[in-house]
Amino acid sequence: MRLYSLLVYVFLYTPIAIIALFSFSAGRSASQFEGFSVKWYGRALNNPFVMEALGNSLIVAFVSATLASILGTLAAVGLQGIKGPARAIFDAIIYIAVMIPGIVIGIATLIALVTVFDVVNPWLASLWPEGSNPPALSMGTPSLIAAHTMFTLALVVLIVRARLQGLEAALSEASADLYAPPFRTFRLITLPLIAPAILAGFLLSFTFSFDDFIIAFFVAGSETTLPIYIFSSIRRGVTPEVNAIGTMVMLASLVLLVIAQLILRRSDKR
């Protein structure tokens, strides 16, 4: 079993290691190592299109992760009090949201947004004076944030729910016996205890949003995120610059995932 496990890890991480290796190639070929150099990292960081795409990805990931953490925590706390068949139904809906392929979410979100825009934009135009330019809803950063918030919301609910189930009910009951209102009980007792899970959910949501390509491809409109830029660059040919960008994205994602895992383990030990 140890040999089998080792072979699985080699199979998973060898392609990633190859990308990281060739990102340090001095030549222009992405498949031949022609001497050690870090020039492609400097060229990627000095590329204005890369930095613009990186900025868009960071903004979308941070805002969507924040919204998902807030809404997911409220949903988890609310679902914790539901019992019986209704609890099973809501649990099934949450798990389905995690298991649905990204391409299905992207297509469904695109159709939903287009339908909403077709209804709202004529209404906005009717409110503005004739001859003026009324605002019109369209695909872009807001649609990206909305789609990624919906996509990562279920992750936060599952993580926070798992933490809530490990808490002792006697803590909240003791607070109620001391005449503390429900909101004060949540703010002073429940929230500090589930804060590590919320932070871990935020980091995971940030990582999933930052790395997403499929959903962003459908709802980004004219905006370009880093995964979309990498995809468009690959279509013109793979260069060590693409390998350098992919290596930096991979390292950032791994760091966030490790931090989230350490936070959850530390929370479990406490």
C-alpha cells in the first residue's frame, strides 16, 4: 500500500513538477530545458496584461470569498436548528451544489443572468429621460462575483456546519439560562468558536474562485481573469512564461490550502 500510495502521488504531481521545472528554462521552448534562468518570472510580472488579469482575479476572489463566508456562515447557523426530513432535504441540496460540474453551473448562471438582464434593462431604460444613456446590466466583474459566490457558498456551509456539530449545546443553553439574547450568544460564544472554520472556508473559497476557469469563461464578458489569460495564451503556444504564471498560481493555491488545513486541525485540537 505504501508503494501504491507513492505511485499515486508521483502520477498526480509529476506533470506539475515538469511545469515548474521548465518555467526556469532560459530558452523559448516550453518542452526543452535550455539552461537555468528566472527571466520568464520577471517577464510575466512585468507583463501589463498579466498584472491586469491578476488584479481582476484577486478582486473577484476576495469579494466572492467574503460574501460566501458571510452568507455561508448564516446559512450554516440557520440550518443547524432544522431537524427531521427538512434537514435531510437541505443537506442533499448543499451536497448537490458541491457535486454539480462547473460547466453546468457556468451555463446555468449564464442563462439566468441573460434572462434577468433582458427583464431589468428595459425597465431601467424606461426610468431614464429620453435622449440620455441609461445604465445597462451586462456581463463583467459583478456577474463573476455573483457566480463565484454561488459556487463557493456550499463549501463554506459544509465547513462551518461540521464545526457547529462539534460544539457542545450546553454552552448556548447556559448563555440562554443567563438571559443572554440569541444574537449576543452568537456574537460572544458561537462566533469565536467557529471563527477558525469561517477563516478556513474563506481561504478555500478564495482558492476555488481564483483558480476557476470554466464558470468565469461563461460569465466574465469582456473581463479577463488570470485563468482565462493563461488559456488564451496556451492557444497561441505554450512558452516558459505560461509555465511561470502557472507555477506562481499553483504555489499561491497550495499555500492557501495548507493554511486552511492547519487552521482546521488547530481548531479540532482545541
